[in-house]
Amino acid sequence: MSFATWLGFAISAIIIALSPGSGAVLSMSHGLSYGVKKASATVIGLQLGLLLVLFIAGAGVGSLLLASEVAFNIVKTVGALYLIYLGLSQWRAKVKEGAEVAVARAAAPSVKRRLLTGFLTNATNPKGIIFMVAVLPQFITQGEPVLPQLLILAATMVAIDMTVMHGYAFLASTMQGYFRDARAMRLQNRVFGGLLMGVGAALFFVKRNA
């Protein structure tokens, strides 16, 4: 793999990471609710899901998935319903009144739960699979071993996406001071819950030939 090829992939990865999506919404939601430190588990989970999609595409399984309408629709439906479930859960999350609000804010889900939430968010995203299958082969040099190239591309994408997602979480966390009362927290839950449900609903319109 030449440096020019790697640079082209890095630029593409930056554009993808910066573009709004379910991962960005989830990172901002957890950054605002739990702070950057606790949101890190969510971001790591997102990267694990991203790696799974990347290696599925690199192994050629992604092409087979896109070739099968039934398989693609199953993945699409699962991903859409999961995001809608996350959004609905956040929308309906209970907020304690008065002085207990600060305590409620600190009570984040377990690390395992945050990891799993991030992982499933990216692993069930059909748009990610479409992108990887369509774009990844353009950066694989024919005639050279595929695995080392995949590892380089994976490390590059994870480093970029993790940096950007932490950036989203940090920016959101700086607004915690504006969400100290119960009313503001309910507004926060409904805004991010609505965004997650909106992204999930949009996945139903993703086509195999997108």
C-alpha cells in the first residue's frame, strides 16, 4: 500500500467520522449524560462494531450480504429497531426532581452495558456495511497480502473515529452545566432520544443499491 493510497483512505475516514450519524448522536448523548470519561466505554464499543463491519467487508462477506435482499433487510431491520429502542428508552428515562438530579446524572449504565450499546449501534448499521463494501476495495492494492492492508486501514479508521467521537462527547459534556435541573434533563433525553429514533427510522429507507 502506497502512502498516497493510505492518505486517501485517511481523508475518507475523517469525512465519514465527522458526518452526523448514530455513532455521533450516541457519543454526544452519553457525553452530556455521563461525562467524557464514562462515555469512553461507549466510544470503544463503537470502534469494536466498526472493526467488525470493516473485517466483514474485507473478507467479502459484506458483498454476499448486499447480494441477498433477505439478509440485508434483516440486518437493516435489526439495526433500525435497535436505534429506535435506544431512542425510546432515553425519551422515557425517568428524571428525579430537586437535589437528587446530580446523583441521577452520575448513575451511568455499567461499563459492559455501555460497550455493548456502542458495539451494537455500529455493528447493525447497514449504511456502514454499504460504505465498507463500496469503498474499502478501492484502497486495497491488488497483488499484495490483504490482511496487513486491512490491519493498517482498520488501525487508521479506529484512531480517527475514536478521536472524533471523543470530540463529540467532550463538546456535549461542556454543556452539562446547562442541564442541572429536572426539566432540562427531560429536554435533553427527548432531544437525543428523538434523534436516535429518527436515525433508526431513516435506516428503513436504506437500499442495497445506495
